[in-house]
Amino acid sequence: MSTFDIVQGVIIALVVAVAAYVAFRKLLPRTSTRVMARISASLNHEGRSAALRSLGRRMQPAAATGSCGDGCGSCGSCGPTPPARSEAQPLHFKPRS
Amino acid sequence: MSATAMRIALVGNPNCGKTALFNQLTGGRQKVANYAGVTVERKEGRFMAPSGRTLHVLDLPGAYSFDATSPDEAITRDVCHGRYPGEAAPDLIVCVADATNLRLHLRFVLEVRRLGRPVVLALNMMDAARRRGMVIDVEGLSRRLGVPVVETIAIKRGGAQALIERIDAAVPEVIPTAVDSASIEQLHAEVRSILAETVKLPRDTAAIDDAIDRWALHPVFGLLILATLMFFIFQAVFSWAQPVMDGIQAGISALGAWVTGFLPGDSALHSLLNDGVFAGLGAVLVFLPQILILFLFILVLEESGYLPRAAFLLDKMMFRVGLTGRAFIPLLSSFACAIPGIMATRSIQDPRDRLTTILVAPLMTCSARLPVYTLLIAAFIPDRAVWGVFNLQGVVLFALYFAGIFSALGVAFVMKRLRKDKSEHALIMELPSYRLPNVRDIALGLWERAMIFLKRVGGIILALTVLLWFLSTFPGAPEGATQPAIDYSIAGRLGRLLEYVFAPIGFNWQICVALVPGLAAREVAVAALGTVYAMSGSDDAVASQLGPLISHQWSLATALSLLAWYVFAPQCMSTLAVIRRETNSWRNVAVAAGYLFGLAYLASLATYQIARALS
């Protein structure tokens, strides 16, 4: 295997891994936040090495948000931040008597 | 109250210019338009006053009264009363009122005054009021109301200067009002008394509005004008964009050739860049001009004040099929994207009307469908004139948009028949004054649309394209293989598997593969088709031009079937997620996804079989 093949393999592996991460973050924002928080907490743990703890702190996710820029048309009307949960107005139906 | 972090809430009737003022104060770029109900959630920003103080500004949804009848009005009520979760009551309420329509807006000002909090009244649109010949005694108005009154022109640079200076001065004192428990009648009487004393009004409405509305709201001519306008927009989308699209396509091909020229032609890296990135992203990127032309018209219509008139014209038809006239704005927003459209349903009071609107909103033709539609139309519909005037491709695009509209009306009608509650709700909607669109606002709006599209291309679309390239490449072809390598890959095998399900509607395995990442967002399917065909062994020149390639490989029946699929299929995960959030129900998500996929399959099946029988 030539040096070119090795470098090529590494680059492709990195690009595919980043693409998978971006897709995960964009399409499943809440799940990805939960997973990242769990990984971050396990790394940033008493008894771990300083390097691992630092990595854990860096991996601590900012609140991930799905937005209209992520998965649907090129809108811009949703605003920069999604509404807080309390702003969503769930519909509640009561059975008719 | 903290002297350094004063909280200011902007409140007022819908469409009085709160968000435009918010943008002026904070430098924000929140969406503004000339109709009621643009803002349906609380937005926060901050700015530094000339004195150096940092002020937090809340932009709240418009409300006619604190007797909230819709979810967006309830947000305003709760924030002003200090009952909004996690939000302290504002230190200062800036009540924004449309100076040209004080008879309506002052009633809410009186309600706000009764809260007993410091209030400043911003008389907005003073330029329009002066043009109409209105004379407002600002001092007298301030005396009568017992609150400071400042003049503003929110859409003009520097138009909020007086307000900034007033906010930066001492917080106004609260003068107790004499009518703390006034009835609605008493409030109206007080408004009439204040207006009689402080406002000279030559006529109730603007002469120009009346003149335009005689035609624009005419039951026959009004509908004709609306249809002509829509038709012209779709013609323009095709006719005007082509030269720029050709330029982008040539640029992408040249860039691709240059970048990949440094790599060995048979290497995986060359394939990733050429077949994945350039063939995939290039196929989507060329549609930017068409999207911008469509949005140019949408933004101009939004700013002009014509849209509520269109709602009025279509109300009768919407009413017959079981939609409220209030659904018009959310459905219209869905032409840009279903997500803000579904969120805009918060302005609908009745939960059943709201649910109906939410469930049909994904049928409106969002801009993400445009790349798919135009790709297929350009490839299969001849570019020729109809009746010497119209472009056939534009006519087909127009028909597809109307197919979405009529489907939504049909689904709403079925839902109306199915539901037990037959009560009906009349449309009460404020018709704003017409105004000339602000060139800067339009330019900013277009810039933001372009950035959103480019971010999507560089974000989720690029990510999914790379993943699809990976799945289309590995595992590679075995020794002595005779078929293209993609046939042996994960994506190829998945496509062949899905082909069993989609063969009756005419989809080949390449389309089946493209539909899978296309579930994330509609235009991803175009990028995916570019990648799949490039991986299938098409040469570079053809791969960069997907249209000519598919026009050779697909039948017309397949293309029409795919168009029919995209009219209905909910190929957008974010839309389904928003339905879940807004209705707090997975059942509604299942209903939406189930009926939309069902309709998509049936429509494609009928289209394909009929087209095949006729050809």
C-alpha cells in the first residue's frame, strides 16, 4: 500500500466521520445532544487523565437545535432561535360527551 | 429594578411595526412583512443606549386585547402580566401603535396602561399619517393618556431615535388610571373621546387603498388579478433564471475539473470530490437563482400589503372546504417552508382549525421542491411557447403549485366531513395599507434566503451527499465484475431492494436510492441523484448536467410519476418534527406522514400507469 493510499484512506475516513456527525447533529438534535453530553460526562470524570478531561469539557454540547435551515426548505422565517418549550402550544382534545 | 439591565417589551396590535422597531433598536434582522401575524413567538435582543446602559428588548406577538384568543396572543398577555414562565415582568412597556389607525390601536394602549407599569407610546408610521393629512396633537395625546408619546418611523433609518432617547431617559412615572375596570364599551368611548380631542383625520381610509381595492378585492377581477400574478411569478422563475443557472453550472464544472485534476483519475479521493461533492452539490446549487426569483416575488407581495387581500379573496373557497380564512397566512408561509407555516398556525384560535391547517401545510409547495420540479420540468417538458405567449415549462410549474393547493383543499374538505364539530368561524382580518416595498428590506431578505440555502448546501446536503457517496462506493466491485461498481455497494443493493416497492410507480433503483437521503430534505434527492448517476459510470461532463442525463434514461411516465410523488410526499424530517412539537402528539405525526405518503404513492401510481397507457 503506497503512502498516497494511506493518506487517502485517512482523509476519506475523516470526511465520512465528520459528515456522519453533522448529519446526526442536524437530523437528531436532541438525541445527539444527549449522546454528546453522556460521552462528555464519562470523559470529564474524576480519575481520568487531564487530557481526557479537557477533551470531555470540549465535547460538552451547546444546546443543539433543529432549525428550518436544517431539514426543510430555504426559509428564514423561523427566527434564529427555536421557541422555548413553554412557547409551544400543544393541542389538547377532550373526548366529546 | 436594575439600572444596567432594563427589560423593555414591545407590544401592540398586529402589524403596527413592532418587529421593524425591534430590528431598528437591536440591529436584528427578524422577519417583517405588511400583514398581521408575522411574529408568533417572543423574540429577545439587546442594545446599548447612548448613556451606555444595556437594554434587553422583547419583541412580542401582536395582540388586539389581553383577552387572548390564540396561543400567540397568550404569550403577550403572560409576559406583560409577569406570568410568563422564567420571564420577569418588563420594566418598561413600549406600546407601539399605527398612527394611521389609532381608532383600533388606542384601545389596546388603554388596556396596557391599566397594567400599572411604566409605558411609553410609540406612534409608528407617522410618515404615512402625515401623507394622509392626519394631524396628531402628540402633546395632547400624551396628556390624555398619561404616558409619554414619541413619534417613530420604524422602516426608516434613524426612525426610532426619539424612542431611544425617551427610553434612555428616566423611566416614566405610572399615573393611576381612573378606569381600572373599564368595560369594552367604556374603552371604546374613551378612545373616541381621545381621538376627537387630539387627532384631525381628513378621511378614515387612504384614498389610494380604496382605489386599488376596488379592483383588487373585486369578486371577479380580484381573483383574475391574483391568478395572473401567480402565473407571472412562475413564468419568471423559469425565464429569468436560466442565464445565471448556466453560468453557475459552467463555474461548478470548471472548478470540479480544476480541483480533481491534481488527483489520479481512478483514486477514491477523486471519486469523492468528483462524483460526490461536485456532482451532488453542483446539481443543487444551480437552483439558487430560481429560488431567489421566487422569494423576490414573495417578499414584494409580503411588503406591499397584498397578501391579506388574497386571503380575503380566497376566504369563501377556504371556508367551503373547512379551512378558516386565518389559515391563509400560515399556508402562504408554507410556500417558503412548511416549518414557519406550521408555527404561524399559532394565530388560529380554534384547535380543530389549527390542526387541519397544520396537517395540510406540508402540501403547499415549499421552495425545497423547486430544485426537484425544475430539474424534471427542464429535462422532460419542451421549452416552447403556448398560445404564443406563455412558456410551457412555466405553465407546468404553475400547475404543480396549484396541484399542491387543490390537494390541500381536498384534504381539508375530507377532514371537515370527518369531524364531528361542524361549527364555523368567520374570518376577521385587518387589511393593512398598501405600501411600496423597501428596497433595502427586500435585498436583506434575499441575502438571508441565499445564505440559508448556501448553508444548507454546505451543511446537511453536503454531509448526506458524502455519506451517500460512501454507501455507493463500498463495498467495491468483486474481481471480474461486469456491472458498474455501485451495483455491488450498500446503496446499490438497497436501491434494488426498494425497487420492488416502487416499480409499480415507475421509479428505477437510482430514484429509490435518492429518496432515502431525500427523506431529510427534498432537495437532497437532487444531489443524491447527481451522485448516484456519477457513480453509475456516467462521464464527468454528463454527471455535472443531471437534466440531460435523466431525460435520456427515464421515460416521461417516470418523470411525471416522480413529480406527482413530490407534490405529496413528506420528504422532510423537520416538518414532521415541528408537527410533533406544535401538536404534542406522535399520533398526529403518524397521521400526517401516513396520509401524505399514501397520497404520494397513489398519485404516482395513477400518473405512471395513465402516462404509460397513453404513450
